[in-house]
Amino acid sequence: MIYLDSNATTQVHPDVLEAMLPYLTDQCYNPSSGYRAGKAVKKAIDKARTQVAKLIGAEPEEIVFTGCGTESNNAALFSLANAVGKGKRVITSQIEHSSILRVCEHLEKQGYAVERVGVDESGRLDLHAWKQAVELDDAGFATLMWANNETGVIQPVAEAVALAKSAGIPFHSDAIQAVGKTPIDLQQEDIDFMSISGHKFHAPKGVGALYVNKNVSFDPLLFGGGQEAGRRSGTENVASIIAMGAAAEMMQLRLDADGHAGVAALRDHFEKRLMAEVDGVLVNGSKEFRTKNTAHLAFENCEAAGLLILLDEYGMACSAGSACMTGKQKPSHVQTAMGYSAKRAKSSLRISFSILSTMEETNDAVEMVKKAVRKLRSVQGFSGVGPVTVYT
């Protein structure tokens, strides 16, 4: 299987697996225990906290380990909502992940207002509309993703933060698709909360983190034994936390070395070959402002759902959008917000590389996509797309 769906989840890196294995076997102790073995595990968690903090330019005490990125998003938004109170307005974008959008919908039912700011054709935030939104009299707090999970487009976070802070409202960023893929330095950004998920950068699924600025208050989502300095109760997922720390250090070294130039080279090679060798291939979103690993391509008059079925048969895994939305029979809300037609949205694939991808796999993937496009167009006809169920 050629795996090119790393925005959905990454493979656990062999070095990360090696780091976590002892904590699944002989180092099995509860880090809250009073004896030496438990304290040694607690020390290992503290090391992982430092590793994650370094990756984003934070201080170790500002990192709260969670169960996943969705939990981090929920914890941040509910804490902010509690702080500003009902009747206030949540400022966000139209292209957020479902773990932000669903919370906003829930808050609306609880008496909050939500302002969903649009994006341009490139998938980047409309900063003029954002400025107007954060300056509304009832603006409570703002939340904006750092990089989009479907297109990989990086948002103008620095500008959005500055506008929010100028208006005197706190700011959260869902950086789940950005951390480890693009440089982030929170020493340079006045951000209050930021969400992270380990399985997006070669740690296992089931572990995340929430950056909580040391100068802001935080209401925990979970209560109990007081772990994570009282900010997230529940016995820690030790092995996965250790793995997340190891993965963070690994990604930091790679970012420092070449900024993931090798991954970008594979992505660019893949795009250039397809656009040269297949008619009617379009890049969705900004080519300048996007994560190095993501190609989001539209294939004119070619249903993405059919392509996915054929590519799966050929031995290639990719997607047509967010993995969390697979099976939903409607166009992507991200591409709709970008102004794309339903036809274009339903003809788009997300191909996402990782540090484990190879040039051989990339060239094989090009041939598989070419074969799938030819076959599907021969069945459906180049001039039209049949009513095929689409995964978005």
C-alpha cells in the first residue's frame, strides 16, 4: 500500500515506537505513585513536555497533555466561553475542523452568537472581514485554525492574532495540521490557547496537547485526580505521551535542518507530473501558503469518489477531504467557502505526504492516479460526471 493520507493520520515512526515501547512493558508504573519507579515515569513525562514545548516555542509548564486534538479544541473553547459569558460572540472562520464547528454550534444553542468569517479563493482568511468581526461590541473570543486539514493552506495567524488582541479579545488556534510541519514560535505570537495532536506528526493516535499561555486562566474540561497540575484529570497515557515527545523532537530537528524541503520536493514532483501528463488537473488553494506535505487537486469531469475506489484497488490510500467527514454525501464546506462549485469540490482529492514517503512511491502514485483518471473518464465520459456518492 502506498500511503498518501498523512493529514488523516501518520504512521508511527520507528524511532518513536522504540521510545515508547518500554512504557508499555517494564516501565508500566503510574506517574502519580509515590515510589521511585513511578517518579521515574513522571520524570519521563516531564521530558516529553519539554520536547513538545520546544517544538512550538512554549515553556514546559504551558503544555497540558490531552487525549486528542478534539479534546484540546473542546477544552480551549469551553474555557474561553466560560470566561466571556453567555451572550458574547465567538469569532471563527468558515473552514474550521468539525471539532471547532460543532462546538460553536453547541455554544449557539447555549446563548452565544457565532460569527463565521469567510476566506478568499486561495483558502486564506478574509482579514478585512475578520477585523470587522473582532471589533464587534459583543465579540468574546476568537478561534482560527493555523493550517487547513483539507487544503493544507496556512492562515494569516499573526495578522489575525494582532487584530484580535487590538480589539481586546483572547485567541485560540487549532494548529493540529500545522505543528511539526511548519515552524511555530509562540514567543512571537500573543496566543492564549493552541491545540496539538500527536498522530499528525508520527506519534500514536490517542494523545494530544493543549498550549495554555501561563498568563491566562483556564477552566478544566475534566475533573478528578488533579493530574496535569489540575488542568486535565485522568491517569496519563504514559507511553503515548513519551512517543509524542520523541516525535516532537524528531520533527523539530527536521524543521531546523531543512524545513521539510524533502517532503515538499515529493509533493511538488507529484503535482508537476500530474499536471503535465493528465488533462484538467487544478491545484485547489494557495500554492504559496500551504504545508509542505499537502496537495489538494481537482480532476475536471472526474468524480473523486470513483477515483478513491479505483486507487484503493490499485494499492494507494488518499482521501477526498477530512477523514472525519468521510461518507458525508455533500461537497466539502471548505471548498464551498472558497467559492468552488459543487462539481469541482466533488472532483477533488487530498494527497498528503510525510517524512516516510519516498520518490519511488511518489512516481508509482502518479501512475496509479493517471490510470484511475483514464478509466473513470472512459466510463463516465470526459464531458460529464455521473451521480456518484462523494466522500468529503
